[in-house]
Amino acid sequence: MAFQVKDTQLNATETQRNSSDIYLDDAVEIYIDTKDAKDATMQPYDYQFLVNILNTKGSLRGTGSGKNFFNASWKSAFVLQGTVNNNNNVDTGYTAEIAIPWAQMGVTPKSGMLVAMDLTNDDRDASTFDYFDWAGIAPNSYAQPKLWKVVQLQ
């Protein structure tokens, strides 16, 4: 996955992996329902991966009644167009690239396979916080696989 984000203030402070506050920084998130089961809550085959502009990662897996952090192995990289945590200048944004091996989700991808996804952007500025998601779920919880968009693997 790749994200290109326009942002005039780059802000992030979280540096601890699997911190529950990563989403409060400038960050991107990927939600994946590996079975396209359309459940109301995240199940053990549903995943959330998030990473902030400091490249601090979080990996979560559904439990049926919520989600828990786990130590997945995946890669991410950022190119920043600006200065982090300097709100006296004008930044232009960032590019994020994320590579998550299917094996981290216990999946062998096949052509024609359907998965559900949501992609999100978290935006922390000096005095405000905003968010956006591809499936249009905000301001409600993103952890609702039944509302994610379906994609077909080629």
C-alpha cells in the first residue's frame, strides 16, 4: 500500500511500538478482513495496521469483542515534505509505503479472492485533530468490517 498525504503541519510524538496512541499522530491505517465476512465487530481474521510519520508501528487483530495488539513483522517507510513538530513553518505532506506479508495474517492470496478493507488517514495539527477513511465510516469506529469496502485480488 502507498499513501500520498497533503498536510501543512507534520506532527507526531509516539515512538513506542503497539502504543494505543499512535492514531493520535499524523498516521495512516489499514484495516483488512481476510474473509470478507462482513461481521459487525473485528474477528480473529480481521486486522488493523497503523504507522505514524515517525515510523512507529501498531498491529492489532480482532477478538470477536474487540482487538488486541500482536507483534506482526511488516515494513513501512516515509518520505516527509516538511519538518516534524515545527508548526512555525508550512509543510506540504508525506508519502508512506507499507508492505505487510500475507503470511502475517495467515493468508495465501489467490486470484479472485475477496477481502474487505478500510484505509484511514489521521491528521494531528498543533491545536486540532482530524481523520478520514476510505469507507466513509468516520466519525464512528473504523473497527466494523461490515462497513469496509470489498476488493478483489488479481
